[in-house]
Amino acid sequence: MQIPSVHPRIALIGAGRVGTALGLALHHAGYPITAVASRTIEHAAELAKLVSAPQLPLLAAVQHADLVLLVVPDDAIHPLAQVVADAGAWQPRQLVVHASGALPAQALAPAAACGALIGSFHPLAAFAQRNTLLPPGLTFGIEAAEPLRGYLHQIAQELGGYPLDLDAAAKPLYHAAAVLASNYTVVLAALAVQLMTTTGASEERALAALLPLLDTTLANLHDAGLPAALTGPLVRGDSGTVTRHLAALDDQYPLIANVYRATGEAALALLTARHTAPMLSELASALASYPVPDEAA
């Protein structure tokens, strides 16, 4: 297969949340979508209509595309690549790319064994719904050798984003960073809602109360960056407040107390330029304190 000189013809394999967002963005950027395939027929039909492409079975979808983009669960990437390889449908010099942030390009080894050029193209964003669009200024984690690397850089830029080259060995920590920033923010919000409901507020009202706090925190990160965006008792050096927080949490919510301690200890690294060594030591002691066991128990 001859590598295209301008926009490659793209087959989308997967029509879930990420596949839909990428498919729409590529279509709007002028990339020809030649086929959409998905195990969920309804999703494939919907996306195919939106990007003016036919809905096809897997093997038919890959055969007339310059670039095959697999936007499927991580565990499905290698088996799908093997199915296509066993059918003899991969073509030499065909571009085959998955959208996983955690897996190396080598997950597509069956395609590479057939002469395809393999890589990965991960949009660093959270897609909670199928109508979520790519945000502006998005970073795309890219693992690929030339000439595929150049094509993926071009695609990232034409989608209004920024390419970030990744080595396969760096991917576990890259993806862990994404999980901490996105997934665990939601988990922390859920724990905060749980505590807020002790005031008598419903979960819905508790979340509504916390969302402006989360919004202003993100605004601080945009405007002030790290570490200046950090606020709260640790920044003020209020070790007494920290002690009171942990006394209440240890008594009623020991799991949340452990999360509070771990994140608090991590926060101290952001405060070395703000506090003296004695104050940092006092805060560290407050975070490290645990309730004294009741000997009578």
C-alpha cells in the first residue's frame, strides 16, 4: 500500500465515546472516513451517518483504508489485530493505530508482522458521554516511528491539539498521571459528597455545593499554576485544623482518613518554598498522627 501524501483514508474500528469524538473531529477536519465498524451495531450506524461513511464488518472496513484507527477497549486491541491478521486483511505499509494510553504500540504486533506500520494515538481527555467533543488545546500521546509519527503529529495539530511523543516504557506512568488527574478527581469529589451529606444535605445538593469549589480550583490551576493554586489549611499552616479533621475522620470514616493523610503528605512537597522547616515538620506530624487505641477495648 502506498502511504498517502495528504489526508489518509481512515477506517474507524469502535464507535463508543472516544471513537465517536475522534471520528467527528477527523470528519470535520477534512479526513475521509471510509468505514465505521463496531461490535455495537446501533453505535456504528449512528457514527457512520454522522461522518458520511458506510457501516461495514471489521474485515471489510480495514481493506480500503490507509489508516485503521482501533478505538476499542484495551483488552480487545491485540485479539482484533490477530483476527485481521489471520484473515490476511492487513496490507504492507498500511497505518494501524490504537487509541489506548496505557498499551504500547506492540499490542498491534499481528499487524506489524503483516508489514503494517503500527502506533498509538491517545487523546488526553475524559469522555463520559458519547456526545462529548474533543476540547481545544488537547494533548495527544503518540507512540510511533517515522513516517507514521509524522502523520500522527499532523493529525493532532489539525484537530487543534498538541502531539506528545511517548516511549513505550513511559506509558504506564503517563497513563497513571491521567488517571490521577481525571478519574481520581471524581473519586475525591465522591468522598467529599459523602462527608457533606452528614450536614443533612442530599447527595445532589452536596455535589451542587462542591462544584463551584472544584470550578474555582481548576481556574486557579489555569491562572496560577503549581504550586500557587493550592489553598486550604496546609497552605495556612493550620496544623490544629488538620488534627481536628483527622480526629473526626478516624472516628467515623477511616478509609477517607487514609486518603486525607496520603494526599496531605503529597501536598507537603508543594509547600517547601512557603513554610519553614519547623512548620512543615509540625504539619507532617499532624498528618502522621493516628488515634490512640482504647486499652480497655
